[in-house]
Amino acid sequence: MRIFVISDMEGVAGITKWEQVSGGEPLYEEGRRLYTEEINASVRGAYASGATDVVVMDCHGAGRGWTFNSLVPDLLDPRCEWVVQNEWTEYTGILEAGCDAALFIGMHARAGTATGVMSHTVSGTDWRNLWFNGTLVGETGINAALCGTWGCPVVLVSGDTATCMEARELLGAGLTTVPVKQGLGRYSARHIPPSRARTMIEEGVKISLRDLGAVTPYDPGRPCEIRVEVATPDKAAIYRFRRGLELTDSRTVVSRADDWWSAWRQLYF
């Protein structure tokens, strides 16, 4: 059984502030350790469930050389392998090879979610809202669509309560969710202690991998329209002359194609 772990930092137990997830900040090293140990919990659960190959992909843009490279290699479970990307959603190797299930660890809620800890979508300063064929999504939706392009279901999502609710609304009631903290605002939360959160994630993974058919691989639909509302007109202007894109007003960019992956590549690459 081949498993893909896609991870982000903001949804990890014990993490509440940007200083914990921003490369070079004094609190970043603490955040990295908390992050890596939640990833390890998912790897343990996967191997306990019969996984033969586990690949971890860090999707956190920490900046200053740590972007997509925030986990601590020396602490990582030695049975898995991990990917350092140059661009987000660049790596698709395990999906193309045939992947049985994806686990999303440390996810955060989409932009504008009042009780989502550090809620944002792609860029906390540049992007406001994102829709796939009229459905409002966040980064869970982006990563799920990436996996779904190759027929891989997302069977588990961990993060705060708002993120888990968002994920179930998008992916269905068959999704296993592990809420490790309750957001009280964008920069405040009631946390579960990390050691208990890791146990919950490990057990959640075991439950999620018992029935790989509980969640259908996510496909936003065909043809696909991706609509992005950015913060200011200058943020939209950079897309003006890119093939396949249209500016429908001063802050809205639209990408249309026969399928999600083609529409996404026009917009993001």
C-alpha cells in the first residue's frame, strides 16, 4: 500500500503564531519539531496499517530557504522518504506511480475563516478567495484536487476544528478528521497537548486506512473554471497577459480548461 502524506504547519497542535512557522524566527525551531512529530505519527499509523511505501511532501512556505523544507530530517521516521519541492504542487511522482491514499497533516482553514488558526489561502497577503467551478475552497481543496487528478483519495485530514469541518464539507462524511485544536480566533486556540495529538493522529490514520473506498477521489468537475480573488488590482495585473487567463474585474482572475490540472497549471505555474 502506497501512501502520500501532504503536510502543512499551521494546523499542528501547539502552533498559533506566525513566528512559529516563519523561517529564521526564534520560535520556528519549536514549530519545526512539533510539525515533524505529527508527520511521524501519521507515518507510524500508515505502517501499522500495512503501508509498504510512505512519501511525505512538505507544503509549507516558511520562507528564507526553508520553503517546502520545514520538517527536521534527523527526527523523521526512517521508514519514510520526503520530498523538497521548488514550487508548490510541483511533485506528482508518487501519484503518477499509483497511490492508494493521501493523508493531510497540519492543514489550516481557507482565507476568511473566523475561527481558523492563521487562516489563509495560498498567500496570506495576495489571495482572498478561491473557487473551483463555483465551490469556495482553500488549500485542502487544492491538495485534494491534485491527488484526485490521479485517482488518489484523501482519507484523513488533521488540523483545527474549522479545517476539519471544511474538509468534511468538501470531501464527504467518509473522511476521517483529527481536530488537534479549537480556533478561538485567527491567532488564538485551545490546544490538545502535542503528545496526545500525535496519538490521535496515529489512531486516526489506522481508522482511515481500513476502508480506502470511504472517500471518493476529489474532482472539481470537467470542464473546470478556477476563479481567484486577489487583494489589490496590482496583484491581478501580473496575470493579464498569461495564456488561458482572463481578468473579469480589477481583482479577479479566471482560468478555464478541460480539467482541473490544466486550469491550475495555467494559473499557478
